[in-house]
Amino acid sequence: MTEACWTFEPVFPESYREERYRVFIVGSEPHERPGEGWRPDRRDTGLWFRTAPDNANWGNENFYVRTVEQLHAVLATLGVKPDSDRDALCHLRHLDLKATGGGTEADRDQVSQWVLANIDKVAGYWATDKPAVTVLLGYPTWWVFEQHVTRILRSRGVEVVRVALQHPSRYPNNPQALRELKEHLQPLTQPLHRWAPKKRKWEVWPQPPGPAI
């Protein structure tokens, strides 16, 4: 049986196409839950965010509210001050590296396998949209991105500015992390800066990015 794949439309596609600054917030894989009432009829993250306010945040208020907080913080680094959450969401494409659903804890190896098998599709999001900032959520996401996606993007001349934050479903946003976000945005040629929520400080991932291939 073929696993159902999610799609990753921008939250408001028409507005997104017109925005000067686009933001990617990236997870490892969609969280599949049993039963009903946790997602729209169609598996799409843009649709999920677009319809969440009218559907009790699809039962995941922390994820919705904290993601929007992160988005506002990113836009502030770009000098953008939206008048509302909806205006902020016009800048967002939320996507996962692995398009098939998983549980509450992503398996890093499974995510890696998916990315390597679908690397052109994964890298194509950055090549096409050219986001101003990419936020990588949680350890499996930034590990897989740095190990596999970074070198492909560099080899294709795709410029990306990224930073790693905690996953909003697991940890609340730390005001210090959001306040200091701008100074930790790094291009692919520089090591990744990530917020360590348990230590409450920024860390530089010790492995420097490899050469473009």
C-alpha cells in the first residue's frame, strides 16, 4: 500500500507569489494522528495553516501559535512588520523534508532515506522560491538538511540563509532566541547556528559545511 504524501503549498499562494520576502519553516515529516479533526480533508501544510484559526487550530494550538511567533520574529529580521497573523502567513511556506507522515518522533534515518531518494524535489523548493530565510525545526531536520541538502544546494548555486530553532510542538519559544535571531542567520558557507532549548543558549554546530559537489 502506497503511503499518502503531503503537499506543501504556501499558506496563501496568490499573496505569497507577490511577496518580496518569503520564509521557509521546515520540519522533518508531517505528524499523522489517528481519528478525525486534526487536519483538513487534504494533506497539505499550507491548507492546514490557512484553515487552522477557524478549526480550533486542528487540535494543536501550541504548534500553530508558536510557529506564527517564529514567523513574526523572522520577518522582523527582514524589516517586515505585518499588521496581523494573516499578513505574516502570506510570506510562509511550511514544508517537511519527508512528505510521508510519521509519529511524534521523526526517525532521522528514514527522513534521510526519503530526502536522498527525492533530492531533486526537495532541493527544488529552495531553487524555485528563493526564500529569504529558512528556519530548521528540531534535531532530525537540521541534521538531515546539513548532511544532505546543503551540498546539493551549493552545487547548484542556490543561496540559502538558515537558522535552527526548537520544534514548536515540543518547546515554547524563548524570547531571547527570537530577539537574537538576526545575528544567527547564516549562509550555507558558514556553520549552522542553532538554539538549544534545554541549555537556553545558541550553539554552533561543530561540523563545518562540506564543499559543494
